[in-house]
Amino acid sequence: MPVKTDLKRELATYTAQHGTFSIVQVPALRYLMVDGHGDPNTSPAYADAIGSLFPLAYKLKFLSKAELDHDYVVMPLEALWWAEDMASFTSERNKSRWDWTLMNLVPEWITEEHLHRARESVAQKTGAAAVDAVRLERYEEGLSVQTLHVGSYDDEAPVLEAMHAYLASQGLGLAGKHHEIYLSDARRTSPARLKTILRQPVTRPSEP
């Protein structure tokens, strides 16, 4: 039987508590990543990114199991979100102004050569529109604050405002892009029961 790894169980930063802001240290991790802009509900680029990211993620899983004898659980969708005016994200929620990077965590043993082969296979079999735009990149957030949001994505604004108030109370400054980890499958879960880790990289006053 191939070894099977579940990074969600191995990495403490993939758990969070509802109603609690926790300060965590996020290690450098490797992701499949693809960039875009616009409302995730209506943007063709967002749909193309999703339609390319997960076929690649599963192709890499099957390649790893078959050739490396090391199976693993495909990780949930993640995304970095930002905007030129962050008010359009935290309070106004003007999604047409949002920039994003969709992400999927992969194990350390997945290489660029593996991705190249997976990309060729997925392109031939599915014609996924954004397959060539997906890259493999190491991303390090370091010191961060996170919490678990339960509910609709459109109900995140009060939680984000509370998070920013918490950061101010702790003397922490913003240090990177807002990060969301989607623990629930939105296609099979009612909006009221969606579970999402909301994460914000931060700096302490003594840090540059």
C-alpha cells in the first residue's frame, strides 16, 4: 500500500477556532497558484482558474501515487485577496475591484517536472483554459492571525473588521495579503454552514 499523507492533519495552521483570533507562525509551503482579477461569482477568469487548478491537483496526486508510491489527500481551495483600495474588500465588498490568487497546497516532493507533465496531460484531456497560467511557487506568510468563519462568504466583513480591531489592540500591523482557506465544498454545503479560515499576516512593532 502506498504511503498516504494528509497535510491538513499534519499542519496546525490548517485548524482554527470560531470566535477566537489566534496568533500562528505559518511555515513556507508550496502551492499551485494562478492569478486573476474580478468578481469570483461572475468573472470568466475565476471559473477558468478553478477549472484548471483542480484537474492539475488531482493529476499530480495520481502521478505521485503511481510513480512515487506516495499518495496524498488533495488539499482544499485557498485564495489570497486584495484590492488597490482595501475598503472595497473589507467594508464595501465591491467584488469587481478584487484581485486574487487561487492556491492549492501540494507536498514538498512535487516538482516543476511533475507539474510540466501534469499540465500537458490535463491540457490534452480537458482543454482547461488557464492550465498554462498555473505555477508552482513557495509562499511564506510567517507570523499571522487567523480565525474560523462559519457562514456565507458575504458575511465575512464584520469578522474582518473585528480581526483588524484585534490586530490594533495587540499592536500588530498588516504585513501581507488576506488569505482564505475554504474547508467546505460550496457546491455541497449550505451558505450558513460554510467553514472558512480567515488569515492575515502581521508584523510586531519591533519588526521592519
